[in-house]
Amino acid sequence: MPNLNLVYPVAWTNPVILRASAALPAAGAWDPAPTEQNIAGAGSLTLAFTYTEGAVGGAVDFQIQTSLYSVVGNVPAGAGEWQDEAVVATGGVFAGADTQSLVQGEYTTFNPVGVGIETFSIGPIEVSHTIERIRILARESGVVGTPGLLQITGTIYP
């Protein structure tokens, strides 16, 4: 368990709001300007999501993106500023042959079991003091004509 009595870097104090409570964009579009949070010096973080359906059958997709760069000016020519979370499907292992695995960008869907406010958390997510910034893209993926409300809070650990 991390020592929560440590002094936090200037970049953050807990809790951090990664998405203020608001309706998701209409028509299933991803958030156009997700909140960026500096997490320089962090060892891990836990995310708490609060989703309220806009209509029965609502669901929310989210994708965690991280950046190795503290500001866009540090991004090398030809490199992307933000990295998508990824999922890896490991290939089979056979003697005398190389293994080919597949990697794809990943996003997650939360489909609530009832109406009203529902909450869930993810983490701790290990970032090992190597990530400078984080943001979370989100969109309504259930009833896209009636977007639900989403709020995201993070707790960052040294």
C-alpha cells in the first residue's frame, strides 16, 4: 500500500477530476477535448467512474490515453503525442519457431445493470513514474440519441 502521507509533486493533489459531470457528446461522438492531467512522478492511479444512463439501454465507452511528453513541444517529429491503451493477444509458442502476437488499441464499454447512477473503479493502474500526462476519452455507446452523464475522478499515488 502506498504511503499517502507523502508530499505530492506540484503537478497534482488528490482527488483529481478527469471529467466533470456532464452529458456525453451527442450521436456517439468521442469527447472532443478531454481533460488532461499531469501525473509526473506518479507510481499508480485509481479511477472512479460515475455513469447515469440518458435512456434505458445506455452504455459508455472510454479509452485511457497517456503521454510520455510533458508538453506538445517535447513530442519528436513524426511521433504521436498521445498513446492509446492496448490489448495484446499472445501467439502460440512452438519449439524452433518465432511467435507472432497481435496488439490493438483498446477501449472499454460499461453497460449498467439498472437505471440511475452507477459507479465502478479501475485500478490501481501502474504507471511506474514514466508517464507525464493522462486523459480519458469517452462516448455514449448505448442509446446515442440520448447520451448519459459521466464523471471521472482519479486518485494518484506516488
